[in-house]
Amino acid sequence: MNIFIEYLEKFSKNKSPQKIKFSSKTNKNYLKNTNSFNNGINNVNKKKLLKPKSKSTNTFADTFEDKEKVDQDNNLNNNNDNTNNNNNNSDNNNNNKNNNNNNNNNNNNNNNNNNNNNNNDNNQKKNNSFEDNNENSLKKFLFLNNKIEQKIYKSQQKIFQSEKNYNDKLNNAKRKYKQIIRALTNERGPFGTINEIENNNNNNNSNNNNLDIYWKLDTVENSQRERMRLKRNYSFDYHKEASILRDYGDVKESMKKLNELELTKKENYNKSLLKTEVSGINLLLETNKQINNKFKKENLNTQTKYCTHDQKELIVFKADVELIKPFKITSGVFKISTNSIQFFGKSIIENINNQNNENNNQCNENEMENENKTKKKITRNHIWPLNQITKIYKRRYRLRHSSIEIFLKNKKIYFLKFDPKIRDKIFGVIVDLKPPNLTTFFLNSPMEYLKKKNKMIKKWQNCEMSNFEYLMQLNSLAGRTYNDLSQYPIFPWILKDYKSESIDLNDPNVYRDLSRPVGLFNPNHQEKLDMRFEELANNPDSGMPPFHYGSHYSNAGIVLYYLIRMEPFTTISIEFQGGNFDSPDRLFSSIEQAYNNSILSITDVKELIPEFYYLPEFLLNSNKIDLGIKGSDNKKVDDAELPPWANGSPYEFIRIMRQALESDYVSEHLNEWIDLIFGYKQQGIEAIKSTNVFYHLTYEDEIKKLDLDNIENRYLKASIESQIENFGQTPIQLFDKPHPKRKTKGNFNYFQVLNEKFFKEITTPTVFTNDSPIIYSRMLIVEYEVFGYSSKLLTFDQSRKLKYNSFSTHNDSKTGQCTFIVNNSSSNSEMSTKRVGLPFANGISKYCNLSAIGLKNTLLLTCGFWDYSFRFTNLNTFSQLIKVTNHKDVVTCINCMENIFVTGSRDTTVMIWEILKTDKKQQCINYKCNHILFGHDDEVTCIDLNVDLDLVISGSKDQTIMVHTLESGRYIRSIKTRKPKLLKIIPNGYLLVYCSGRLLALFSINGKRLKKTWLNYGVVDLCITRDNQYVITGDKRGFVTIRNLYTFKEINKFEFQNPISSISLSNSNNSICVCLKNGKVALTRFKLSLNIDY
């Protein structure tokens, strides 16, 4: 390879054929004497002549020498023949002169002439043979030359690929290096200080504090497609430039001062937080040349490794692609292999559409170039293993079926745009590879899919699915996605009362009419809209189909209007406005004002976005961005103004909005709104009757009629695409018939009537053989609406005895009361008992944190043993499977969800584990440790995780709670509080903490403390109801208390004669198990009913 490169460099300097040196044996006049060969050589020599990579020792010079030897011999023979012919002609002339009348001589002359002609023919044949030889030589030469060029091309490709792989590795190394530096310099790292946690908790970003921490929205989604979590923004910008441009225009002097201010700000910020990072990256760049030189020496070996990898992983499809993100398009190459799908980025285009261009139809080339600005950035490659794919949907982009959206196990989602002609083929190739975790896909249209498989509709009708979840499912099926702002998910306005001090969600008058579009919030608009439609319908010469609304209820501008306070949407909004903020009077500043705009203006038909029902942070200006001062009332635009009934809290506002969405009134009428947006009233005659027709370019069918691919006028085509991109896209129609109604839940809450008379103590001696307190219990019940059933209660006590307690139930059909009866017969009352592990370590807190159940109630995990281990027990056989001793001290807490479990220890670390697989009988378990989390300064006391939220939280005696991501182990934040003893992650995005000093506190998922209360007695265990509305606590005095989760208002309380050691709640919320310190167990069950308050 090195010889080949040297030869390449040698001949790259000599491109002209005259500079090629042949051997001394070569006839230098050869090229001049042979025109045909000369022409061929001249054509060929325009290309590079390089030495081929071959084991043969022959060179080009040797090849030419062999050819010229043969040609030289042929020339000598031809010259001899010509000399003989000349001699014969001389003799004939002499004979003619001497013997003119001699016939014999004449005959001889004729014979000689014939011989002469024959000689000439022979000469001609030899010349033809010579040309044939030249042609064959030329063909051989061309063949060899092409072969060499192919080898050169392959070598260049290998070099290019090696350099690309090197650059990719270098970029990945830089990213990893940044992650390491950030981990070392955050407030829990070795170079951070615990005092910085206060700044983290307060989220009060003062301009004078260089240690402020800034946040932006994390794109990770949960199963309901909610994006609740914030992550750190290491490239934060106050956008002073955009504020100056908004207020004063393009003032150069002001901009200079502003740039100086921003530079100073960034320098101080980088010095305070990432001081080590800058020097480290510079060091990395300084050694770049050394690494590059070393890499070139090992180039051949590296190439061989990549070739081996490619051979193992066969590429089955390859195509050009664009990765779509909000206002960002990354072009690249998409590959599908037998094991993964891959994206290799080429360039990033930030699609910044300037809304200030009023004449979009009359644009010149300069305006076209300014419309889409291209910024050179480092592209990022992605390789997604097939086993990470969970969902795949066909998507539209600019109302054309050209895209797919891929959902991964790590909660990330990618939107890929292809040539429309190959999109379906790519989709089919991925599905045909049968990714093992792929659960959702459909080959037909969404409407056909819903007609064939309507389980989702039935679940919603039967109240087995919430209104929010159902709307998000419909949005997904209709092509709505977070990755494209022009196709953002759509949610309805629900309430219309934003003035009252309090709000009664049972009052129908507080809700909007869901059967009418937003444009008819004001009934006076009906006549004007009908008149507009009739005028357009009666004027076919206008070339414009009739419509009611020239604007749309969902587009990129509406999304940015609502989300302007939160990054990255603040930055995107500035780009959307051409580099500056919009006028303060046009910004989203008040909930009431936003609703009233739709009543006052016939052109304002905005619906809401999903964030109004789960994300309070988008209403807060936490980053203290200068949004300007309104000219109408001279008020500064800061946090969004909330209705009085929200009590000034965006968290309370979002909670009430979510409750309103799940109310009975909305459940009864939500089908009417679905008909307008996704159903049979979306288009056609029913849309006209419902005053629900929008501008024609918002509909897919109209775009098909235009046939954009065949529009030759690129300015016209760009104008149409800009209209589609910025002014709204109607969702895919899902229903062509009226949507069915939902059954109502009612508002009966069984916790409000719960008291101790519903409890039945199980005191039969056969249940427990000793009085050891139970520290963990779990009701393993499969529950049905029947008059009786048999099930088991799993308990684990302080003496480490693991028991299954079998019991049966009887439901009273009149009162709904359920009595639990222990099975005393020998066949039914036999209990499994097993002592687990070694004795507990000294000083260990023997409460519920020491046990957990995983793998669908088949595996028990226990910890707290003096040998620093935690253990796996098979719940079917009660046999110990394995013990693990990776911690350096006693394991103090453990928790499990699905196949992921976490452990905390006195060694101050937290470990995240994954159960990879088990055999059918679960006699063997494979597991691995994914992450070790550091940062605590004292013993870890409690821990919890949630796979759906990708979150793990840990509490420690150092009086802090640390929050990490579960998938990547990335540190997010710390929460300062008293010593936490019990932790619970609420699935709807809250953290419940019980601390020393009998403090019960509620935090948001992003660390904001929302509520706290001091209890009368110390709590030993707590659980959350399935509807995420109530918390049940058991304390040391024997009280079981049910409270509202968000207000801590006491719903009910009942007392037992002995302290409580453990409580558990069944999955259906209608059975409670209370374990007492004297070893007794109290159970209750209620009549199954749909009347449950969600």
C-alpha cells in the first residue's frame, strides 16, 4: 500500500504522456510512425497512468518494450521485401531494352510483374497485421488502464472512508469529553460545590450570577407522548441581540456594545462552569495531528476491520434521506442492514423562513437564497439497532407521503424524509426484517387500520384509556409529530371561563361548545363566514376554491407563539421572525387574552397544543428573556398571566386543565370535536355545513392536484411549499362516519366513604407462625367482576421469611363489601415459606426499601445483608437464584420496574442494572450493570425509578435527592431537602418525598417544590393510587390516612391497635393490604365499578 501511494505521488506530477519515460530499447519514433496507435495513446494519456497494485514484477515500460521489439522485426522484413522488388524491376527494364521482340522475355517480365504484385500484396497484409497488433496492444493497454483506475478509485474510497471514520471518532470523542467534563464540574461532581444546588432548585436566573444553570426542553417522550423533562442548556443565550433589533432596529453602535456585553457574559459563564472543558478541548485539538499521523500508519489495519464489519452486517438498502427536526434539516445517506438502520449526515440546513417577506410569489434568486439559510455544522451519524425499534409510522412532509417516523426504546424519535417513490419500499424493508421489539405499525391507511382494529376506540369508550391518551393516539395516527412544527399535535380549548376566582368543573357552563370550531366561539362570526364562502363559490374565475378561514388552527407560528418562553423554541422563534423578537403586543402574554382573541377576531382560529395539559414550565420565563414591554398597557411581558382560579401557579393551572379534559362533560362531547379535526366533518359537504372549511392549500388532495413535481416554475413551487410549511396542514382524516360517544365515569370516589368497618382482620394462626413484623407486602391478585376468587398475598418479614398466604374472597352483591377468608383445608391452605439470605446488617432500616418484585411478579429482589450482597429469589419455587456483591458496602435500598432495577448503598453509589434474559423456568438469570451513579456524600437511604419517564431518583443522608436519566445515567439535578426516607415517582410527572422530621413534600419532575406538610406521626410506608390522585400512608401509631396528592387534604383516616409496618394497594385500586407490627394483616375489597375518579 505504501509503495502504491509513493508511485501515485510520483506520477501525479507527470500528467502529460510526453513525460513518461520508457526503457532504452523502445523506439522513440514509434508513436510518430503509427497514427492509429498515436491517437489512442493521446486519448488514454489524458488520464492518470499509475502503477497497479499487483504481485507481478512487470511494469508499463516492460510492456511497451515487448510490443516495440515485435514491431521493429516487422519493419526490417518489409524493407528487405521492398529492396528485392526494386532489383527485379531493374532486370526487367534491361531485358526489355535488349530483347524487345523476345516473347519469352516478355512472359518472364509478366511473371516478374506478377511476382512483384504478389510481393506488394504480402507487404499490404503485413501492414494490416501490424495495425491489428497495434489495435490489440491498444486494447490491452486500455484494459490495464481501466483496471488500474478501478483500483485507484477503490483505494481513494477506502482513504476517504478512513478519514470519515476518523472524523466521526474524533467528533464522538469530543462529545464524550464534554460529557465527562460536565459530569466533573456540575454541583455534585468532584469540582462542584453543594452550595450550587440552591441555584439549581430556585431556577431564579439572575443576570448577575455567573453560576446560574439554564434549562431547555428534553425531547424524550413517555408512552403518552408527553415531554415533561428539562435538561441543561450549555449553550444558553439571552438573545439581547434580538431584543435590540425589535426595539431599535439595526443600530450598529448598539450592536457593538451588545456583542461586547455578550462576550463578557459568556466568558464569565464558561470560566465558572466549564473552565476545565475549554483547556481540555484545546489539548485534544493540539494532539489532533499526532493522532492523525498515527492513524495513517495504521490505516490499512483500520480499513480491514471496517471491511470485516461490513461483511458481517449486510447492507440491504441504501438511499438519500433528510433528517427532519424543528426548523432544521440534515441531509445524508440512509442505510438498512440486517442488524440496524443507519443515518450518515452530510450537511445541515436550518430552514429559517422569513415571515417579513410579504411578496412571496414575486421572489428573485437572492430572496430564494435568503429564505433558506445554510449553516455549516458538524453532522452527527446515527446507528439504530433493529432491536431498539418499537414503533414505525408512515408520515407526510409538506402534505406529501414521503416520510417515516421511527420510535426507539430509549424514548427518542426520528423523522426521516425520502423520495416519495421509495418511501413505501423502505418502510416495507424495515418491517420485513422483523425488529424483535416492533409493536406498532400499519401498512394500510390509518382509516383502514382503525376500521379493522378498533380496540383503541373501545378502550376509550369503556374508560380504559384517558381522554388525553386517546387524543395523542389520534394525533399520531393522523401524522402529527413534535419533529415538524407545521404538523404539531392538536388539542382543543376546553374551558371558556378564565375570569372567575374559582372554577367548578361539574358546571357545564364553564366548558366550550366542542361541536363548533374555534372560528364560531363568537356566534356573530357565522354570517360573515358564510358570506365569504358564498362569494368565493360564486366567483369561479378567481381560481380559488371557496373557504371559511384563510388561516388555520395549527401551524408553526402558533406553536412558537405558545412556546416562546422555553428553549429551544425561543431561538427558533427568533429565527422564524427573521432574527428578532416579534412585537410584545403580539406575543402570548395571557391565557385570557389568547382565548378572547379568538372571540374578537374572525381570523384567529388557534386551537391549543398538548403542553397545556401536562407541562407547566412553558408558561414560565425561567431564563429571564427580555420579551419587551407592551404598548397597550405598558406592562412587561414575562411569565404568562394565569386565570384567577389558578392561584398564580402554573402547576395548579395545568392540573385543573388536565382535570377538565378528563371530566364527564368533555368525555360526553369530545367525539364532536374529533369529528371536526380528524373525522367526517373535516372535509366535504359536512365540513361546509359545520363552517369548517379552510384554505385549499392546507389539504392533501389539493396538493395532489397541483402535482408539485411537474411544476417547472421554481418560484411558484417555492411559494406553494412555503404556504404549506408556514400556514397550516390539515391532519389525515381518520373517520368517515360520526365518532362513537364515550361512557361516563361519574364522580363517585370510594376513598371518601372508606373507614375501618370495611376491614377484616386475618388472625388465624395458620397465616403467620410468628409475630415478626412484615416489612414488605404485595397483593398478587388477578381481579374480575365475580362473586368469589382465590389468590395470594406475598409477605416478607423482618426475620427474612418469605411467605405466600393463600385466601379466597366473597363479595356481597347487595353492599359490595368483600370478605377475605383464609383457606384452612389442607389442600388449599398450604403456605410456601422460605428464609431468604443472611442476617441483616447492623443499623439497617428494616422497612419497605429492602425488597422489590420484578419480571411480572416472578422475581423477588432483597438487600440489606451484612455481606454487602443483594439476592434474586424465584417466586414460583422460592429458590435463591443468585447473589450479587458489586457494592463496596451494605446495599441499603433496592427497587425494580419491568426488567430494570436499581440499588443504593452505604458506599454512596447508585447502580442501574438490567436483567437481560432468563430461561423458561427462571433457573438462570443474566444481568448487567449499565451505570454507576456517583455524587452522594453519605449513605443512600431510598430509591425509585420509572422506565416510562426514563428517570431514577435517590435520597441520601446528605439531605439531598439526586435525579438521573435511567437510559444513559446522565445527571440532571439535585434537590435540597431534609433526610429523605421514602421516595415515589408519580407517573404524571411529580416526585413525592417523605423526610425526617415527619415532612411530606411534593416536587415537580423538574425539581420545583409545590407542596409540603408536617405530619403528626412518622410514616413507615406509602403508596399512590392508580389514578395518581391520592396518597395512602401508614404510620407508627397505627393510622392509615388517605390524602389528596396535590393539596395534601385529608380524605379519610382510620386507626388500628398496632403500629403499621407495611401497606400495599392492588393494581385496580379496589383492594388494600395493611400489615401490622404484631404480624396481623387487614384486607379490604370494594365492589368493582366504573365510577372511579380519574
